[in-house]
Amino acid sequence: MKKIGLCTVFLLVATLSIAQEFSQKDIMVSPGLGLGLYGVGYGIGFTVPLHVNVDVGVSDYVSVGGYAAYWKKTWDYSFSGQYKFTSTHIGVRGTFHWGKFLSEDMELDIIPDKTDLYATFWGGYNIRSAKWKDNGGTVINNKDLGWNNRLRAGAQIGARYFIKDNIAIFAEWGGTPTAYSNWGLTFRF
């Protein structure tokens, strides 16, 4: 609940001081890293997911695109064996860019600047693999470990700040496909 409150305060402050930097003609490719991997409480431990998002503007307010993400983790237990986990995520996303809507349509007198504020809805497929191999050579795979493929969907909020006309830094929070937050660069074409 505290995280939701902090994100809400950040977005309200950002909304009052800056506006959008997105238009219909934009194609944005955003590679990055996930922080706060889901499942840490279930023994997955620390790992940093890699991901890439693609957004193609269909209007000055909406973009559609896709995403892909991947993470891998291996544990070696000297006296018993080894766990290996991998997780690949692919899917589609739709994004509402609300900076221009707030500044122009809602007439909040926000001057467009170098920031794109947005909310994204996504859905996709999570391909997962798990394997346990003990020191005696016994192998246990996905089904017995309860680590099966699955459909996933969620929503997140995000912000991009353009350091140049075609390069931005970005952060996304909430229900991203792999982690509680994603951070990286955006390249606009």
C-alpha cells in the first residue's frame, strides 16, 4: 500500500510540473532491467530480468506494441544438487499516454516538456522451465516442481524523460511482466 501511495504522489507532482512528449508518429523501443523480481519470497532469490518493450503510436494518446523478457537463476547445493530456473515472457501491450490529455484536453496549463507519462495494460504468455538434479543423477522437471507455463496479464504506470529528442530514460511500476519495476532507456524512431 505504501508503494502505491508513493507512486501516486510522484505521478501527481509530475503531472503538475510537466507534460507529454509522445505523438502518433512515434515508434519507441525500450530495453531495460527489472528490479524486485516476483517470487523472491518463494526462494527464487536475487536475479535481474532483461526485457524490451516496443510501442507504436496509433494516436497522440494511444500506442500498441509488444514485450519480451527473460531471467535465469541457478543454485548449487554442494551436498545435495542443483536447481535451474528460466522464465521467458512474450506478449502484447496497449498504452495510454496521458500527458497531452491532461495539458491540452483538460486545460491544466501544463506546458509540454520532455516527459511522457503513461499507463499500460499487457497480456502474454510465460514460458517457464525448472529442473532439479541431485548429486546422484536424479532429475526432476517442471511438472513435479509445479513450475508450469502460464498466461499472464497486468497493468503498470510509467514515465519517460527525454534526454535527447530520440533517447529517454524510463521507469515503470506496478504489475510489469517480470518484476515490480522496470528501468532502462527508450529509443524513439
